[in-house]
Amino acid sequence: MSFTADQIRQAMVDSILEVAPEADFATVRPDRSLRGQIDMDSFDFLTVLEHLHARLGVDVPEADYARMGTLDASVAYLASRLAKP
């Protein structure tokens, strides 16, 4: 199944809100550190990745965690992972 960038972004936002329901995406800058803006620790980040796997069927190897630093970077990274067979 393929996903649009908007669908990937929404899956990312929904996954974060399950872990950090207080996150205010009206104030989140998509080009700045996501974890810093919503005060998400490492455990929360791993939980978000689990939710993304359930929603999108994508696995993110630990070596690639740094590629998901911002919301924009996360969407681009996930799109590239989902495009690979």
C-alpha cells in the first residue's frame, strides 16, 4: 500500500498524540527538533515508532533514528522507506 505525504504526516501526528496528548501541533514548527518541542523522551519516541509501524507497516532501524529529528524530516524519511520494496 502506498501513502501520500499528507497521510504519512497525519500518521506521525496521530502516533505522537497517542503518546503525548498534550502536544500542540498548532505551535510545532515542522523544521525544528520535534522531540525538543513536545518534550518527548527516548521511550516516548520508541512508542511513537511502534504506533507508526502499526499504522504504516514501516520499521525504522535504530541507525536511522537521527533522520527523524523534525516533523518534515520524519515524513520524508518514512516516505522513502515506504517507497522501497
